[in-house]
Amino acid sequence: MKIIAFGGSPSKNSINKKLATYAANLFENAEVEVLDLNDYQMPIFTVDIEKEIGQHELAKAFLAKIATADILVVSLAENNGNYSAAFKNVFDWCSRITGKVFQEKPMLLMATSPGARGGASVLEIAKKAFPFYGGNVKAAFSLPSFDANFDIVNGKISNPELDNQLKEIIKNF
């Protein structure tokens, strides 16, 4: 079983990438590949640029990675209550190639933030929107107050109750 995981932030220290990596590695007998949005930097999508250059090669590469997955583990960063501009741009370029960006792959959808709501706003937006784009959202998880609930040194959730909640979700996935 192959899992493609990524965080919806281009930050080199993305807390969402850390959460996605941790969660993906909880699946038993899985090959995990963690994508970095920095590897998919494209000009801001406009129809004018699309007319000029056509389908961007990095969007094709991103979609090709998604195609290799049996499961997607996605943790979205929340910027002003919505997706990060970096994620939205990759998504926009990909959606011009296929409306089914997530290719009906079973998805664990997550979010985290330093705040107590744990990216709840972006998580709700994505849970409603992703199914229209081939997102087969099987489960969702929000990690509130990342700094208080995640051990960066050991790369895992430090709050036992939240850690057990995520592990139960993955066990039943």
C-alpha cells in the first residue's frame, strides 16, 4: 500500500507537513512518500498564463504522484481561515488538467495550527469542497494548539488523548 502525504504549506518548517508525515507513518505495512509543496512552485494561475504556456509540467507531476497513491494523507495549513496560497495555486493548476484532482483516492484530511481551533475553518471548507474534486474523504482530524500537542523532536503527537484519537481513526480507516 502506498501513501502520498503532504502539508498544505510551503513553509520549510511546516507544522502541517509534520502532522501529515506522522499520520502517514502510523499506517501499517505502507510505503510513505511525503511531498513538499516547494517542489511544485508555479506562477500564480491565470487563464492568460495558461494560454501562453499550456498545462504546467509541475501540475502534471503533482497529479502523477497522486495517481501512484492508494491513500492520501493531507494536512492543510490555514491562512486567514482558508487554504494557503501555495496549496490553492497547485490545486488551481491541477484542476485545469482534471476536475478530479484527488482521483477518488481514499483520503485522511487533517489540519493543525498554533491556535486552539487547529485549522478547523480550512478543514470544514475542504471537507465540503474536496468531494467535488475527486476527494474521497474517509476521515478528518484536527490537531489544536500544535506547539502544546506535538513533540517536534520526536515527530509525534505528545497529547495522549489526541494521539489515541488519530490512531483510532487510522485503525478504522
